[in-house]
Amino acid sequence: MITIMNKAFIFAAAMALTPFVSVNAQDNDPVIMKINGHDIRRSEFEYSYNKNNSEGVIDKKNVQEYVQLYVDYKLKVEAAKDAGLDTLSNIKTELQGYREQIVYPTIENPAFVEEQAYKTYLRTKQHFGDEDLLNCQHILILMRQDATQAQQNEAKARIDSIYNCIKQGQDFAELAKKHSQDPGSARNGGTLPRFGKGQMIPDFEKAAYALKVGQISEPFKSAAGWHIVKMNERKPFEPYAHHHNDIVNFLNRQNGFKEAAAEALIDSLAKQRGVDKNVVFEQLFNDMIAKDSEARNLAQEYYDGTLMFEVSKTQVWDKAANDTEGLEQYFKKNKKNYKWTEPHFKGIVVHAKDQDTFDKAKALTKKMDPEQWATEIVKTLNTNEEKVVRVEKLGVFKKGDNKFIDKYAFKSDVEVKELKDYPFSQVIGKMMKKPKSYADVKGKIVADYQKEKEDEWVRGLRAKYPVEVYQNVVDTVNKH
């Protein structure tokens, strides 16, 4: 018999073992870096490193290079959290949607599936009523409802001729392959998919249901044309067990069905436990990522990536792209990096109804900012009743970028296909030997300016947040 003292000793020993087990588990996945006091374990880093340096990746990094990139990535996530971006409703909704995408497929709810399958069966059975399901072959000679009398006579003669061949003993399937004008069934000897009440046009359905197994109908007319039907099998709608697997497979292929099954189970568990369904979902999510390292890493990657993108966009990318003064200053300071090796044309392409319309368009551009050319031409010359001009937006083009620019600005010997309703095309603008403003090389300038601002921002983050990298753990990273 165990005394009270012995029980206390055993309990204390068990408690003492718990940290030891935890330490052993952590030793298998040691901390590789600490960012702003948060531990990043080797498995998370390995997952990211191997994913982003797999076969086919052009700009592969070695582990040391990737460590620096990963530190910067995590610093941006810290900045996003400090800015409260993870509390914004749109971000929370996006993150929750992704968590559901990885959790819902793992949730099994056989009771819900069975319930929906049986309901589907009952609806289908009710739709067919007491009527049999039919397996038929048919031969069709098409005839339009507005067919002339001569066309009607021709169609009737053809179906009668085929029917006479059947009565003389010729094979129904061969005749269908040769003569039927229903391509879907003709190649299969006229065989139709099994059907029931309400699935065929009324005249066809009426004639088919009047036949016994083995019977062949006389020619009859429907909205589609002339038919001959051979009845191969009539069977009552089978019991639920017969259709069960097919129905379940059908339901599982429907968009949203698995999600509905998962939500139904979560709602049911929440009611049973008397808690909010979000509490149940969190438990399921935490259980999943505790057991599945791939899911855990995916979830962390999506969380970090969403926050990193949002903070970079709001703190750097958008600000830099809209900083026209800064962009112009950056261009002036770095002009030598944006030289052209060949002339460019800055302007628009005008597709006009005629020469006079083009002349009016060109006149509108006098003493006007080129950025306004396209909008003003279209707004002034086109009306609701008549569209006389189309304009391709302002751009800076080198030879080869646009056929109309090549022909009319660079005077190249190229063929252009004029637009159907705008047979007269010309260009408005000027040739340039070098860019004169950041706007002339805007795409590259914006990208470079954003990169400069981002580098400044990251340097600030490195100064703001403490970073520790454990080289002894970095050296053990599994590269595969």
C-alpha cells in the first residue's frame, strides 16, 4: 500500500521529470535565433531555407546569406506587430481564412456526410417518383422547328428508311453509328446515359416510357427532330445502400461541402461544450499544428508573410511610390544609372476615324501636360452617340515595344493592322536621347527608390530590435 508520503514523492518526481522531457524535445529542435526576444527554432528556419532554395530556384543562397535575409524578414514581422497590423479586421479575416483552409480538410464529420447523402438520395428518389429508370438507345435525325416543307419531308423519309432497315433485322447500334445525328450517343451505338422522369424533353420521355424491355418504337417527332428508341432496361430506383458511395463521392467533389461539414462539427462541439465556436476552432488548430510540423510551418509562414507584406506596403512601398519629390531627387542624384543606349519615343498612339479627327486630337495636345493627352482627347472628341477616336496611354517606348510606334515614330518598315473602326493611326510625342525626368524611367526608378527606402528602414529595425543568432545551431542546418 502506498503511503501519503510515498504518493507525494511520486507526484513530485513526476513533476520534476516534465521539464527534463521538454528540454530533450527542445534539444531536437534548438533555437537558431532570437528576434526581439522571440525564439525562432531551427525547424522553422530549415523549412523556409529549403523551400526557397529548392531545385529550379535561380538565385539560391547559402545558409549564411539566408540567415541575414531571414533576420530582416522577421524584423519586419515584429514591426508589423508593433504597429498593430495583426489586430486589423481585414488582416484578421485573411489570416483566419487561411487557417480554415489548412484545418477544415483535416476534420472528419461522418454524421454530417451521412445526413447530407441520405437527404440527397431522398430528393433524387422523390424527383423520379414511382417511375423506372431507363437504359435506351436512340437514333436521331435532326429537324429544325422552322424547317421548310421540303426539309421536313426529307427528314421523315430518312427516319422511315432507317426504321425499315431495323425491321429487316439490321443491327440497331450499327445504324445509329452510321446515321444518327446525335454525336454524343451515335459513337456509342446510340446508347444514352441512364435517365429518369423529367430528364428528357417531354415527347421523347413519353415515347420511351411507353416501351417495354426489348421493344423498339416507331419513328416519332420531338422538338429536336425524328427519333427511334430501343428500350434495353427498365429498373426501379435502387435503395439507398446501392447509391451510397456514389452520392458521398459526388458530395465530396462539390465546392464548399467539406468546409460545411467541418463548420457543422465545430458548431456541434461548441453547443455541447457551451463555448463559442471560435474556441473550438482554436483548439482544433492548435492540436493540428502541435502534431503536424508541415502545417505548423505553413501557418507560421502565412502569418509572417501576410504581416510582412502589409507593413512593407504601408511603411515603405506605397510611401516611396507616391513620393514624387523624392523620386525626382533620387533620379537627379543617380542619372548615370539610367542612361539609354538608343533613342526612345515619349508619346501616345492615336487611332482615329480619319485624318481630320487626328488633326483635332493633335491640336488638343498643344500646351497641355502629356499626362492629360489621352484623357482629354477621348473626352473631347468622343460622344455617347459616336466614338471617333481611341488612344493608347502615354508611354516611353524603345524600338520594338509597339508596332505603331515603330512605324510612325521610328519610321521602321513594319506592317501594322489598323483597327476596324479606326482606320487612321498616328503618334503624338517626341524622340528623346536620354531620360529628362524620373517619369521617363518611372518603373525602374520607383523600384530602386523603394529598395533604398526599404534598406534604410531595415537598418532602423536592426537598431531598434535586439537580434541574436546562434552560429553553433546555424552550422547544423539540414540542407536538402
